[in-house]
Amino acid sequence: MATQTRSIGPIVLATGRSETPVLNVNQNATQIRCVIDAAQHLNPLVNITVALEVSYDDGATWQVTASSTRPGGPAFGDGGVPVTDFELTTNFDQPSSIRRRIKMSVVCENGSFTTAGGTLEASDTAFPPRTVTVARIPFGK
């Protein structure tokens, strides 16, 4: 499995839109994923929307391939286990191209939060299941 990774953070995500630097994607990549440490996303008033964006023309134009919103406040998974990661995974929706680029954008509403970091990844095979519980609570597409 060939995986390309860009590390994110630690960073304070302020109200408004933030973007990761662009990651050039291997022609064989089929799937993209981002993971953000949301352990400090505790303010119930602060919502974050994460989007995975793809360009098929060297970054001239961008399209959102997946997005999800996480409401503020603590999140709990199965059995009441605290969930500290916010993960979004999707497949590329167009054929392979040497001109593909990806980036992640985050929009914070009603305030800011500090993340210890995260990753933006592209892989030529399906990502293995993560060993931590990932939030499956009111995330929209």
C-alpha cells in the first residue's frame, strides 16, 4: 500500500475558513482521508465543517468530494467512550490523473478551537480500519 501523508498542526482554527497546503497525489491513489484531533473541541457553540477538496487540473479549479459537520462539545462513541478524532474518508470520483491535487478545508463557526494536529492522506488501497473509535454522531454529508 502506498500512502501519501501531509501532517497538520498543532494549530488554532479561528472563526472562518482554513486550508491545508495542497498535496500532489500519486496517479494510482483511489481514496483520500483526513483525520483531525478534536479532543479540545469542547465548546458546544463552536461547530466545525471539514471538506476534502480535489483538483483534477493542477489546482486551477477545486471541487468538494466530501464534507461533514461536527457539532461542538464532547462526543461519545460506543459504550460511552470519548471520541477525540474527527475522520472523513472518500474515494476519488474521477479516473486517475497525474494532475490531481487534494486539500482539506475547515470552517469554524461561532468561535475557534485548538487541534493537536491531524493528517491529510491519499492511498492506492482502502485505508485499514482505525483502532480508535471514530465519531459517528450527527455528521452530515
